[in-house]
Amino acid sequence: MTDRLSALDVSFLYMEEPTTPMHVGGLAVFQPPSEGFDYDRLVRLIEDRIGLVPRYRQKIRWVPGNLANPVWIDDADFDVAFHVRRSALPRPGSDQQLRELVSRLMSRRLDRSRPLWEMYLVEGLEGGRIAVISKTHHAMVDGVSAVDIGQVILDVTPTPRDVADELWMPTPPPGTIGLVTDAVTELVRRPTAVVDTVRMGVLDIRNTAGKVVGAVGGLAAAARVAARPAPATPMNVPIGEQRRFGVARTDLDDYKRVRKAHGGTVNDVVLATVSGALRAWLLSRGEAVGPSSTMRALVPVSVRTSAERGEAGNRVSSYLVDLPVGEPDPVVRLSQVSFAMKAHQESGQSVGADALIALGGFAPPTLHSLGARTASRSTRRLFNLVVTNVPGPQFPLYAGGAQMLELFPVVPLARSQGLSIGVTSYNGGVYYGLNADRDALPDVDVIGALLEESLTELVDTVR
């Protein structure tokens, strides 16, 4: 039996446009080992580990006449050298040049005739560092294992772990007659399959909002949030094909100190930091900011219990949170964010995974991807931006002996949303990746600097 794409996964292919490429990415910066790290070493590492993620050697095959969703087939001509590419900056390459390279690579859509992923080794960074930039299409991720190629190349020690040798023989693809026969058989068994596929691709967010509210209990407060359009902001404009990428680097201990002094969670402190930065950014643009001004964020949050953390897969809820950008006091901002998040969690007011599963099998692969997936389906503006926060390991990781120093997520943009913010904590640091429309936010680096200043403002209240 062929491995068919789900209705949601194929909808990302149907909805993908030049201005909204549907891939999630990452920028990882490494310090090479004393013996060095080059392109050939990265290719060998991926060749050794790619058997752990079989999807990365598969491509999409469309069914004649679109009688059913496309299927995954082994790429008999799979060429790892096509997917793993080499780039370099003029030595000594600066962080600004690296960010510009990320911007250009993330602006390009993936080749649909091949497995939907790419990885770039970037050499020439100052200090002898190297970087790895990765891109993976949303349709690639199955929502169960939540493992991608960027994860399997990492080790907890400088010495790479042993992986069993694998002799990979591609399975012959089904013929046209077989594809049509399977599609007809599936239609006989489940005649609503075509309707489901179309619905997932074109369902208006107004219907979605109503069903989501019903799925989480019909709570009146959730209904009011969903029915109220997000505030107008300079970042919510028609977007183009090109991107800008900004970053911010902060210390996890600072968030813990603020949390300990003022209550809430580390994620609350992150959202308060984002609120303060967006407030300062709006003021820097001369925008009117009043005491009640807000910007609405879609915020995915893990809801897995401690007993479930050993299981594969992800359980998440995503909340619509009005960030208090009009509040000048950083402690009050944090208090307002903490109150809003706690109210969501206690009342179940969420656009959550369970609700979206009821709408068509939605199963987010990672928290970053959840935010992007939910945002991409909006045809009416319910929120201004996506803010994803993924906790990472608090110990160093290595790829082929090279120590990973920093990790910045790249969350794709939805229509009319000029900024997405991805946050990842790793080895004592908290790293922000700011993916922005090139024309709408030429000052994305300003937001990166303001994030660091906003956190400092909160830390100063502790001192």
C-alpha cells in the first residue's frame, strides 16, 4: 500500500505561493574541531544518518487526474550532493553577511521534483566558525516522530555515535495504473476523501474559528477573541518573495531570574520581552501607541505531561495572546502576559492541536512548525505574528566533532504577516530568529537589538 499524504500535508503544497514558501528552517553555528570540518565530512555524516529519517530520500508522486492525494515514493535517483550544498563568505565573514545569506536561501522555494529538503554548509565565518543552514518543507514532516535531518546529525559528545550500516535499495514506484487503482479503491472505501482534501485547502478561517471554538468547549471568551480581528500594524501588509533575517542572543539565566522575582514562566518572560521590543519598535517608527494598544500573537505551547515526555510525537496547544505593547512598565507587561497565558491554560481557550485534529488530522511536528502551519491556513487576519518558543537541551551538542554554539529557528511567513519570531533555548542561551518580509521590515535588525534591550529592562527590575 502506498504512503499517501494527509489532507493537511497536501494542502501546504496547494497553498504554496512565491510569496509564502512552506518550509521551516534553522541556522546553526559551529566551532570546528582541531582537525577541521569540511563539506565532505558533512556529506558522510548525513549519508551515515539519513536511514534514520527515511522520508528524506522520498519525493512526491501525483495521482493522475488528482483522484486522490499524492503519495510518497523512494527517489531512485537520490543524490545527497544535490541536497547538501556548499557556500562560503568572503573571509572573515561577518554575522551580517551570514544573515543575508540566510535571507536569500529562505526566499527560494524547494524543488518539488526531489525530496523536499536542503542543507548548506557555510564556511569562512570569522573566528574559524562554520554554519549549517537547513530547510524542510512542512509536507515532509509526519507529525509523529518529529525528527528531521538536522536532529539526527547531532551527538551529545564530540565523538560521533555509531549507527548501523544500511544498504538502501529504493522501492520501485507504483505505475500509473496502480496509482489510479489505489485511488479508486480508497474513494470507494472513503468517499469523503476528495471533499476533505478540498476543504483542508480552501476552508475559510471564519468556519475554522467557529469549529475550533466548538471543539474546545464553546467558551465565550475564546469566541470573542476569534471574532475580533487583530489590530492593524505596519507589519501586516501584502508581502513579497524576498526575506530579511535578524537574530537576538540572550541568556537563559536572565529569564529565570525575572521569573523567580516576578512569577510566571520562562515562556511568559519571553513573551513580555517580545512585547517590550515590539512596543519600542512601533515607537521608533512614529506609530501611535496608547495604553491599551496590543499586538496579537499566535503562541504554541507544549501540553505534554512529564509522564508523556518519553513518547514520540507532540501534544500542543496554541493560544491567541494579546501582547500589551501599550504598557510602558516592563513588570506590568509581564504580569499581563502571565495572567493571559494562565487564563488560557486554566480555561482551555486555545486553538489547539486537539481541535485542529478534529478539523482534519492536524498533527504538528514541532512547536515551530505548529505555529507556521496554523498561520498558513488563515485567510482572515486573526493574529499579527507567530511567536514560537522551543526549549532545547541545556548541554552542548556536536555534529561530526564540531560543537554547536548557537541555534536560530526560521519560521515561515503567512499571507499579510511580515514578521515571525522563533525562539530556541540551548546550552544556557536563548536565541531568537526573526524572519521578515524584505520590504515591509527593512529594520528587522532593530527589532533584534530591541529584544536584547527589552530583556535587560526586565532584568534591571530584579537588580
